[in-house]
Amino acid sequence: MMSDGLRERSKARRREAITRAAYELFAERGFEATTIADIAASAEVSPRTVTLYFPSKLDLALSRFDAFAERLGAALRDRATGPSILDSLEHWLRVEIARRSDLDDLEDRMLELNPQLRAVAGARLTEVIQDGARILAEERGSSPEAFGIRMAAAAAAAVVGEVCHHPREADIDAAMSFLRAGLATLPADPAA
């Protein structure tokens, strides 16, 4: 049993070393110019080890972002009865900021310097936000296609992007006040 824990910790360290090496190279050389062999050499593992952990270079580049988006989706979908979707979003933002590490900063730099990766990440975030918009529409008794719901989703996506990439507690307060005030001004959906 103890060896299973050791094995899992060893895998997690290897996964992080591969991720860190890739992000550093993607930020330094660019995503397209970096090969799996380059990443393997930098992480001091074999190219096969890299592909065992990450089937493709894109999977590697977006692995942490995909986990981030999955945590957001789960926070919105699986919230307990009672908290509104905005309360759940705010709680999630605070948890995400509290758990940030230097690897998150490196990931931000890598995404900033590789527009093609940033575009894919943005599209994936939009999918999660659209799921959140459907939940918000249910809360408000509106259609997910209502103009106000679509505006709220766009604003929430901007808030998530800004707050998570430039994290400060005061920014969460301001962003959530902005979202709540915006929702409060929306008229009822006539189609509902």
C-alpha cells in the first residue's frame, strides 16, 4: 500500500517535470518550434515517457488549462442547493487563486507567447462558460439564448480570464460586483 503512494507521488513529480520543461520551452522557443524530443531532454526523460503522460504536444500544452476548465465546469454543475451560480463562480475563483503556483505563472507566460494555444484555450473556456449560461438561464427562468444570458456569459468569461491570469482578491470583489450589478439590470426574458 505504501509503495502505491510512493509510485503515485513519483508519477506526479515526473508529470510536473515534463509539464514545466514543456512550458519553459514553449515560452522560450514557441510551441511549433519545440519537439517532444526537446521536452524529453529538458525533463530528463525519454520521448516515450513524455507521450505516455501526454498523447500529443497539444495535450501537454493544455493539460493544466483543461484541468482548470474542468474544475470550473464541476463547480458550476455540481454546486449544492442554495448557492447561486454567481456565488459558486466567486467561490471557485477564490479557491483557484489560493492554489496558484509558479507553474501557473509559467503557464500564463506560455499562453501569452503562443497565440494559437491561447485561442484553443479560449474556445475550451467558452464551452464551459456556455454550460454555466444554461444554468444561469434556469436560475432566472430565461432561455439560454436570451440576450441578457449571452451577455452575462460573455462577461463571466472575461472575468474568469482576467482574474485567473492577474489574480488579486480585490479584483475578485470588483469583478463579482460588476457581474451581479449587470445581472440585476437585465429585464426579464420575454420568451421565458
